[in-house]
Amino acid sequence: MKTSLIAPSILAADFANLQRDIEMVNNSDADWFHIDIMDGVFVPNISFGMPVLKAITKHAIKTIDVHLMIVDPDRYIQTFADLGSNILTVHYEACTHLHKTVQAIKDAGMKAGVALNPHTPIAVLEDMIIDLDLVCLMSVNPGFGGQSFIENTYKKVQQLKNLIDFSKSSCLIEIDGGVTDKNANALIEVGANILVAGSYVFSAKNPTETIADLKKMIN
């Protein structure tokens, strides 16, 4: 995987014009599709499930980065693999046996990611970092789009980068929540590799141009 990537969050797309927005991302400078699956239990919101993901993967031609904000994600690992997910990220806070879950994701042929909520310290991943392809740092509280960026995220990125370097892991760092042109460059400078941008992209007058501008800024 190359570094400094943009992953538009489909949660912020226009669901009434989903194919149009998928094609926009396909034709833009974006690198991945970031797709949030929420169950209304782990987070206080429900996004979309398997049928919508199936419709997205039918049209998407870029990497499918699925972020599960659900309880008991183990039940659905093979399902998400079958639906075309390339990367599957589970929450540390939702997994009782995280190592087992990560291995199951890899066994299903996907890259494995772990997400950390804003209050969860980096240290919990010390024994797992070598096994991970990606760590997603939540820079807002999970569950809703359009929230303000949590400034402590910069410190967490630096701590995570130090852990990755010390462990000689090839894990990438993804930032999810409140990413805009105001913080994108600073996040890359402290060690982030992938920026998830939702409202900032899809609320723009010209989303394609906004994605292009972000890409230029971080590369």
C-alpha cells in the first residue's frame, strides 16, 4: 500500500443518489472508499447493512475499507469478505478476543484493522501491533458524522507511530473524524497515512475538487 491516502466516508454521501456519489469517488483522486457499518448498539446510530454494501461494491472500483462499529463483529467477518471488503476494521472496545478476531479477518483474505475510540490509549495495542495492517484512530466520538476534530489526536498519532517504529510493524495509521484542509497536513506530518473525510468532501460545492485539493496538500 502507498501512503498518504484519502478515503471519502460514504456515510456522508447522498443516499438518494448513492450511485452518483460512488462514481464521483471512482473518478476522483480518492484512494479508498471508507464505509461505516453501525448497529445502533455499539454506537448510538444505525447506518447501513449488507444490501447497501453489496450495492456499493458492485459499482466501486477502488479499495473497500469497511469500518465495523458493531458488537460481536466475529459473526460477520466472512460475510464482509464475501461482499468484497478489502480491509476490515473492528473496534478494540468491541472485541473480547482481539487476536482471534484479527486472525479470522486475515484468514478470510482481508487486511485487518483495529479502531480505537478517543478515550482508549495506544498502549492496549502493544501486543498486537505487529499483526495489524491498519490502526484507525477515532478523532471524534463514533456514531455520527459532522463532529469537531479532537485535538488530542495529534498526540495519539505520534504515540502510535512510535509504537509502530519500535515494533518494526508495517501497520498504517488512519484518522477518522473531523478531517478538513485545516488539519490534514498536520496529521500527515505527525505520522498519519490515511485520512477519512466525510462531511468535508460530500458537503462541498465540488467534492471532486475538494478531494483533489486534499490530495495535493498531503503529498
